[in-house]
Amino acid sequence: MAVDEQTFRHVMGRFATGVTVLTTGRDGVFHGMTVNAFASTSLRPPLVVVSIDHVALSHDAIAATGLFALSFLSERQRDLSDAFADPESDANRSLDGVEYDLGELGLPLLQGCVAWLECRVGESHVSGDHTLFVADVVSATAGSEDRPLVFYGSDYRELR
Ligand SMILES: Cc1cc2nc3c(=O)[nH]c(=O)nc-3n(C[C@H](O)[C@H](O)[C@H](O)COP(=O)(O)O)c2cc1C
């Protein structure tokens, strides 16, 4: 029997994750979005995968540039997670009002995060209504020692 969407969402909500903001774009025009469908998939070479909705603004930008960066949020950064999950927000659309530095790929790395990755896409696979972008990790940097933001049961949690 097929699993209905509500059950699937409810059950997947019982899998705790960290929260990242993915940034992408080119020529100084950037977009960002909150992403928790993220995993490391290989150590040698270092590879990661993100799963991005076909309708997300960032989807076509990643497909066009083959580049994205990930900023791992701390528990102090819930507001950033909310802003980047809102397609109408200035943060999501253009990173207006967000403090960031540019990494070696020229993509924004949000300030105050617990870690950052810069990634170059090697393969992409359509997976239902999302695309899996499998990417080489070009740089990996640890940041603040703050506790990470955790997402569980459709809500933010704190590690204790
Ligand atoms: C905690 C959290 C995790 C999310 N993870 C993903 C994800 O992994 N992939 C995805 O496509 N959308 C994810 N979203 C939804 C996007 O952040 C949201 O749809 C965003 O508005 C997409 O931006 P855009 O359509 O303006 O580009 C997540 C939202 C939240 C709150």
C-alpha cells in the first residue's frame, strides 16, 4: 500500500537533523534556502548530497552554476532558518540584510555558523519532485563552538 504524504511527513519528522542554509548564484546575484536533506556520502573523495525541490529558486541556479555552499546553523540562528525557508523574504531571494563573507568559490558563507562547506556538483539525479545534487567538497571549515540548531518533529530543538 502506498504511504500517504501526511504519514510520510509525520514519520520523517522523527528523524532529527541539523539545519543548513544553502547559498548559490553567480555574478554577485545570490539566493539561499534552508536545507536539512543533506548528508555526507563519501570520505575518499569527500562528497555530499543535497536534495532540492524542483520549484526552489536555488534549484536552477545550482543546475546552471554547478556550485553551492552550505552554512551549518547554530541554535542562535533560528531566525535565519525561518528567513531562508520563506520564499518571499529578502534573505531567501537576494541575501539582503544577511551578514556573510565570500568563500573561495565566490559564494556567501553566513557569519556566526558552526561550519561551512563549499561544493562543486559532480552528478545530479532527478528523485521524484526533488533533484539530488552530489558534489565534491572543495573547502570545509569549522566555525563557532555554539551548539548546532536541531530540527525534529517539525520544530527547532536544542542539544542538551
Ligand atoms: C528546517 C527546514 C529544512 C528544509 N529542507 C529542505 C530541503 O532539504 N530541500 C528543499 O528543497 N527544501 C527544504 N526546505 C524548504 C525550503 O527552505 C523552502 O521551500 C524555501 O522557500 C525554498 O526557497 P525558494 O523556493 O525561494 O528558492 C526546508 C525548510 C525547513 C524549514
